[in-house]
Amino acid sequence: MKCHGANGDGAGHAEMKIKPADLRSDAVQKLSDEELYKTIAYGVGHKEYAHAFAERGLSAKEIADIVTYIRKFAKTPKKAK
């Protein structure tokens, strides 16, 4: 998770021309698992940097595992007092 940062905030590479997505954001977390999968596997939705990790050799299981990992960055709702 070098590009997106250890905590998923998108600050993994300060020297990049584009800022990686904040995996904790509502915009990312509201995507369906299928949309996340297609984004990671095929670069769907990326305008400046297409991931296309399926073409780089990741298996379907590995990509699905990344989707599961991204879900762990979801903000947990605060408990009402």
C-alpha cells in the first residue's frame, strides 16, 4: 500500500504528480465490491493512472483480497451516548 499510505489516506508518495485516492473516503467506500474490483484489475475509473493489475499478473483471488483489505479502511460510525 505504498501509494495509498499505510493508513489508506493517499499520502504514500508525496512526490507523485497525482494524489492517490484516500481509501477511507466515502467516495471509495461507497463503491460496490465489483466497482472496486474493476478499478483495481482493469483501471476502470482511473483517468491519469490505470492500475490494470490483472494485466500485471495478479490473480482474481489476489484482487478480491485487495478489495477486502480496502474495506478495512471504512470509517466506523461513532457510538451514540
